[in-house]
Amino acid sequence: MIIDAHCHIWEEELMSEELRKIILDICARKDFDPSQLFNATVERLIREMDEAGIDKTVIVGIDYGFLFRGKVPYKGYNDYVANLIQEYPDRLIGLAGIDPRRGKEGIQELDRCMNELGMRGVKLWPQTGFFPDDYSYYPFYERAQELGAIILCHTGAPPPGTYLKYCHPVNLDKVAIDFPDLKIIMAHVGNPWISEALSVATKNFNIYFDISGWEGQFKFAPVALMQTLAQAKLGCGIKKVLFGSDWPLFTPIVSLKEWVEGIKKLKLPPPLKLMGLPELNKEEKEMILGENAANIYNI
Ligand SMILES: [Zn+2]
């Protein structure tokens, strides 16, 4: 089974003006065609999943309301994600977008998303201005743990116009220790704080990470991708590594199909062999591509 553990879906009306500008800025810097990034409809996603042989995809809501105005309130974004997972129950898994600064209201929304809308967890976007390990969010994590909600948290360099200092992988260390039954996934292996992310995943049995957003490394710096995976094998273990794409943001570089096929064909480049790093075997690649996510989401 192949599972994409991190993917976005939107229509233009879900975007604040600020998010639109961020996407246009990414396109200008990387010379991407903006229409590829704005066209993130479910029809396109399902078509590209089929082409790539992806069985299931985790789609996320985002609560960006503390930083950006947003045309649709965050609960409306969650309703939008919920409608899509109800439309494609065998293909899509939903995570709610809730900012823990919403306090009691956020906990109620978590309850609603998990119990009424069929979501499986929550996406955190700390780059809008919060440290995930602040004690004031402990009631939120307490409830998430009780509900069996999976936490997917952005780690690593965030988009322009959002705050970098909140995005260190180590900000999840205390949460993982204080909520041992909570499963936490660090998005993007905390890039560029990769060794920090690997350390956090190695010392905490309940912390995982996804390789979404690494399509550029795959295409232009494969040594960096392979080094990260080989170090994961030696440290936290391959069971902590989840395939992800951050679709549609990197489709101008690598299609979903190329990304999946690329993982299947990964080979250790000669410089890494010289460093004594290990090759990944077929079983380990299958774990990354889907088995690990299936275990976390109980599929
Ligand atoms: Zn993302």
C-alpha cells in the first residue's frame, strides 16, 4: 500500500490574500507556473494519485487565522476537508487545521472534527506565531491524546511571510515526552534542521517525520535525500519515515508518479558508500512508501 502522508487541497476562495501572495512569491523565485499551484482540486489529486499508484492520501486543513485574515474561517476549511474525505472515503484521510491558541473553542473543534467529521488528527502550523510546547496548549494535547488524534506539525523553514523561530523540531520534544500516547509527525524532516529532527525522532518513540517537500533534493541533490534516509536507518529507524509530497507545491519539479518511482529506485551514491552509510532495501522502501503510515493511522 502506498500512502502520501502530507498533502494540501484548496480552491482559490479558501485562500487569504496573504497566502495567495506567498504562493505567487514561491512561483516567482522558483520559476513555477502559478496555475499548477493554485489548481489543487480533489479531481486533479485523485487523477495524479491514480497515475502514481498511491492508494491513500492524507489531506490537511490549515488554520492560519492568527496571522492572515482568511476568506473562510478555519472551521469552514475543516468542513471543506471533511466533505472531500466523505466523498472519497477509501482514498482520502483528513486532518483538521486548528491553532491551539484557540483554547476551549479549539478543543471543541477538535472534538467536532474527530467525532462528527471523521478526521484522524490535526495539522499544526506554528509558523503563524506559537511555540508548540507552551504549557497553555496542554489541554489541547490532552484531548488529542484521549481522542487518538495524530498530530502533524510543520517543522523546518516555513514560507515567506511566516515566522521561522517557532519551527524548530526540538519544540516537539517536550510535548512527545509529556504525552507519550500522542503520535506526532514532524513535516519535512525539519529541513534545514535535519540532524535536530533526526535526534528528536531518535530519542522519542512517538515522534515520526515525513519527507514531503524533499522533491527538490530528490531531483537536484539526491545525495542529501539519501544521506538523510540512511542516517534515519542508523538512528531512529526506518519505521519513523513517512512518504509525503506536500502536493501540489512541488509538482512543477517532480510529479507524484516520479516521486513514488524515485523512492522505489533510490540507491546509495558512491560518496555515501565511502562514508559507510547503509543502502535501503526493498522492504524498507515499502515501509517508507506506506506501511509506516498505515501503522500510525491503523489502516
Ligand atoms: Zn504542507
